[in-house]
Amino acid sequence: MSVNVNANVVIIGSGISGVAAAHRLVNAGFHRVRILEATGRSGGRIKTGTLGDNIVEIGANWIHGPSEENPVFRLACKYRLLDPEALAPENQAKDYGGHPPFVTNIFCSSGRKLNTDDMYQTLEMFAELMNESSKFESQGGEPLASVGDFVRSEVQQRAAEEWKDVDATTRSLRQCMISNMLKLECSINGTHSMDEVGLGAYGLYKTLPGLDCTFPGGYEGLVKNVMSELPSGLVTYNQPVRCVHWNNTEKREDPVTIECDEERIVADHVIVTVPLGYLKKHHSALFKPPLPLHKLHSVQRLGFGTTNKIFVEFDEPWWDADCEFIHLVWEDEDGMVDKVTDIQRSWIRKLCAFNLLKPTERYGHVMCGWIAGHESEYMETLSEQEVAHTVTQLFRRFTGNPTITPRRIMRSQWFHDPWTCGSYSNTAIGCSEQDLENMMEPLPTKESKSQPLQVLFAGEATHPNYFSTVHGALLSGWREADRLIAHYSSMSSSELSKSKL
């Protein structure tokens, strides 16, 4: 629906949700739309960089569930940003529940390459348990508080039956493999430990069909293409917002004033798209009056953790030619642990798995390592030389090759980025569907008699099912734009009705 609207809309944040909201509003006939961006670039947690001659994703990595239901996939197709394989109908039809099957190599801390077939039963058991973990949200009656507790409890019970004919050494190694998989889940979920992810709410996250794919030219191409369809000058860069002054009284004053360092901007509506990590840290300064208690409690209850990447390039491969994913299993972790006790000395143990950048003809021999939690946050404080040294020692230990040396290394540092304060949201213990609904509720609340829709909220942490994803962020931006479009469309209709009377 197209409306001719002079309302002044300010969007805080030029990530994909902010850009998507602006695009939707401008196309619907809003003339006065402006984005305020704290940094010097658009994209937010979509951030493409280079390692040598290779394009690498410092932020968002995949289109999760690239199928027609996914708006990111549809836009990527529209802008012709994907490889032909990603467009194949059979790729879109595959549904792996968010855990694509990779050809894996498994190395252990004594310098041996394990037979993947020997670990297959363990990997299958873990996949089943993660699938079962997602069912309690709809069934209720979760037996334990966290996903981590549930996995450990179930492995112990099932191992007693399914592994009863296995020798003690093999049983121990399988439990060490469970530790590795739990650490990997920490990276997938953006949490320090799966003990912090609520079992009851875990199933709120929904997956889409399709074999996850990447952008050959970089994820930022998506943002640039959407922005190319916006009026020039719509984004003001290096303009942090210090405070949003909104009005929850019946006084007829300016509804919203946005306070920046050198400017005060009056608006009819503001769409706040800042990351949940930033909101957790700065909500008290960012909103005057403060957020209503129920909304604030949801901000506090939802989880927001750090997942970082460490890119490693080698001159020659030391893995199998068809390998897509590498697991590093510590042989003294049969307690099924996903965090370390001495972070400064043992942070490297959380660097649990690597995906190989494919195709090799494009990327050479580059892998992307995944590390989450407080270990990941500590890694950010080290120099690149310290990280490179520790990672080199790790590979030498696990391959048994004392001469193996990476050509170059690069890492992300999302926790210490002042505008994100981490990576993405998760459903922590104590969360419920209501918290996600509270996150997207506009201010003032419906009970108020002051002007409606003054402050709206978008971003991945405000999507009830696709939190932590780019498509969730994109859809949330469209949702809030549509909320304003519907508001002004209904106003226009009522004015039209009056004029006919």
C-alpha cells in the first residue's frame, strides 16, 4: 500500500534491519526518513573483510535456510549475489533442521586423526538430543533447566545402554566428542555455555529449509544493493545517539527528541535497531523516561553472547581433500564440558571446530575457526601475534606435525566492539515467548493515551522465531516499517471517510 506521509521517522542503526525498514518506508511513500549510524559504515554485524586475497566474513556468515521462505535468499537472488549451486531447487528443498551435514575430519589432542565412522554414532546421538531439546517449547514440562544439563543427563543414560559393549577408552573418547559438540553449539547459539540456554525456550528458534550458503562476493553486497535503492544522503554516519526522549504523558509536546553529540533531532517516530548487547549495557542512558519494567526485564532475561571467528590460511592442506569441517577433540574432557576453568591459560580449548572455505579454487587453503563465550572475549584482549602463536601450537599438537605453520591469521573482536558488545541473542534460562514479544512492543504501550508508536524496536533479538539470524533482523525491520505504514493507512482511510460524510 502506498501512502503520502510527511511524518518524520528516524532509524537508529544502519544494520540490515535499519536499512530494510528505511527501504520499506521510502517505497511506501514516506518522504522524511533518516538513519543515524554510530560508525562509519552500514551493515552492522554484516561485515566483510579480506585475508590476503580472500574475501572473508568477519560477521554474518551464511544464509541460514536459503529457500523461498527466506527474504535474504530472495533478495540475494534478485541482486544475483549467489553461486549457481545455491540456486538449485534440490538445495532449497533440503531440510537439516539448522545442522547441515559436513564431511568431517576429527583430530584429537594426542596428535591422531580419528576414524570418523567410529564417532558417527556419537555425532548421531548428539544430533538427536539437540532435536529433542527443541521439542519442550511446544510440549512443556521440560525435565531440566538448561540444554547442557539435558544433553549430559541423556548421554549418560543412553550410553549405559547403547555403549555397553564399548571399552572404557572408546567410551571416554565419545564423551570427549560430546564436549566438542557442546562447545560448537555455544558458537551456534552465541552463549558462554549450553548450561545457560533454557531448555524450555530453546525450541522457540525455528529453522527454514535449504542447504546453508554463502555470498561469493561477501555478505556486505546484500546491504549495498538494498541501500543503492535508497535516496542518497539518507544515512548520517559517525552519529551516535546518546538519548531518546519519548513522551508517555498526554501533554501535546514533540513526541520524540533524539539527542546526539552535536544535534537534537525532533521526530514523530524512531525505530531503534541497536543490538541487544548494546541495549543491555546502555538502556538506562538511552531512554528517558526509562523503559517500562516488563520490557526492561525482558532485555535483561534474554541472552546475548560472543561468538568469534579465527581465520587461518595454510600453504598446503593437512586435511582430506573432501573435508569440509574439522573437529578438535581434547582427550581429557570426558566430563562433557563446554567451558574451561582457567580461561587465561586454557582459552584455546574453546576453539573447537573449523569450517573450510569452499571452493578451494577461490579461497585456497583457508579455514574459519569458531570460539564462543568468555574464552572468546579473553582471546580478543590478546595481540594477534599471541593468538597466532597459540593457534599454531594447537594445530601442531592435534596433527602431530611439529613444523605446521599457518601463513596468516585474522580474528574478529565482537565483544569489544562498543556498538555491539557481543554477537547475537539466545534464549537464556528464564526466557519465554513473552520476552520476545516484549522486545518488539512499541512505546508508549497500548494503555497510554499519548501519541502511539513513538519508539519502535527492530533487530534480530526482536524476532520471535528467527532471532540471531540476518533474515530475522531483516524481517523485523520490515515489520516495524509495516506497523507505521498500517498506522498512516488507517489514518488516511478514516480521514477519507470523514470527508465523504
